[in-house]
Amino acid sequence: MLNKRGVLRGAWWFMIDLVLTVILFFLLTTFVDNVGESTTFEKNFLARDVSLLLDSLYTAPSNVKIDYPQDTFWFDFKFEENQVQVYDATQIQDPPLIQRVFFPFMEDRNLILEYKTVLPEKKAEWKKTILQRIFPTLTRSKPEQTPETSAKLQFMKTTDEISINKKLNINKLTCPTVAVAKPTKVILMPETGELSQITAALSPHIENSEKADYVPIEMPDMLIKINLKDKSLQAKIKPNSEPSRKLACLILNNLLDLNPDLKPTIIPSDEALLTSAITAVSLYLDKTIIEDPKTIIAISKAFQQYQK
């Protein structure tokens, strides 16, 4: 009788130990999942790293473009006044502030910064194992991560702006802001030859302009000459002439949109042609730009911007 009681008691203790072991197993599994899947560290790292990157861009001495190299997981990034937010919106569309990580940066009011939210191209989906489907309250799952479910961040600093995921050409020039008088006589060259088609189309858009192959004896207010040069987006200007540099800069920046792969350059030159006018620009343009109908619009627009 005693042996039977001992066997039953041993069986009961074995069952209790088994149940406690199973419960402990699931509790430990949940704890490990929580620790392993917690993304607080990653959010903190990304918020801090992106903020430091912005601080560096503000102090950069020249134009810079940076494709952010770190893994952004499946997080959203919100850029607002003096701070970056990083949060997970895969389960809650607009998570509360307590679930977001904030980090400040020193915003420079002299540069434009467009406040925006950057999202992944595709929302990450959460996968579940068989065990997680059976015990959804005891286990957690992870979202499936692909290149499309990770936000892409590209930062660019230009003369007057810090941009995030914005299509800007880093090669754009910084134009002088010098005030200029309205020209009373503008010479467009050449009048004859293959390139005369451009000056003929350009002339109606530029007030007080006339076409010529040679500079008249009387010095004009402005001279613009078109030249053909392979793979070139270049302007030679009258030396020590801020109005000439301003006009050349505006023209080249507008033409850059037609062929973003070219790098614009401005070269002061003491050629006799360029010293024969008060404001003088000699353009050397690639064939793709010469043949583009938008070239006329781009140069005309630059002339209007020049007078503002």
C-alpha cells in the first residue's frame, strides 16, 4: 500500500515538474524573443547616427551627396524642427510617442530643410511560425525584411539647402546675386552657319537683341555667343565681371537639367571677343544640348532670371 502511494506521489510530482518545465520553457522563450526582437537599440543608434550626419552636412564647406549606408530595418524616419524621429509603423500606423525614439540635431536657419517623413517603399509583413500560431500570446514574430521594406535615405547639401531624398543636381553652380541694369543692346552670335538656328530662335525671347557674326564698333551692353564642343557645358566670360559670371551661371544651371551628366564650368578669358562688350558670355555646348528644343527655353529663362 505504501509502495502504491509512493508511486502515485512520485507520478504527481513528475507531472507537476513537467508542467512547470513547460511553463518555464515558454516564459524563457518569450523573454529571449523580447530581448532578441527588441529594436530599441537599433532605433536609438539610427536616430543618433542620422542626427550626427545632419550636423556634419551643415558644416560641410562644399556641396555633398551621401547615400545613407546603414541598415534602416523596417522603420519610418520623421524629420522635423531640430530633431529626428525613428519608429516602427508596421503594426500600428501611427505609434504613440512612447514607442518612438527622438534625437536632436543643430539646425542652421540659413539653409533650407524640408521637414518630411521617409517611409519604406513597401510595408513589412510579419511572419509566424507554427508554434507562434498555436501560442500567439506566448511568442512573438519578426517582420520579413527585404530591400523594398527598408527606407532609403539620401542626403544632399547644396549652397542654400539640405535635402532628403530630393532630386537635385549636386553639380549646380552658385550664382552671384549682383544687381544688374537692363541691357539696351544684346548681340547674339552667330548670325550665319549651323548654329544660327539657335540664335534665330532665341532672338524673339530676348529684348533689344540682334544677331551678328562680328561685334559692332559700338560696344554693346551684352554679348552671348554659342559654340559647339563635344561633351561640354562650359562658359568663357569676361574677366573680373560679376554680371558676366551671373549670366553664365544662370544659363549653365538651366542647361544642366537637360543633361545632368555634364559638369558645368565657368572660365574667365581675356579673348578679344569677350572684352568687346560690357557683359560677355561665350557658351561651349554639347551636341545633345544644341539639338534639344528646350535649350531656347532654358537660355531665355536665364536671361529673365538675370534681370531680377
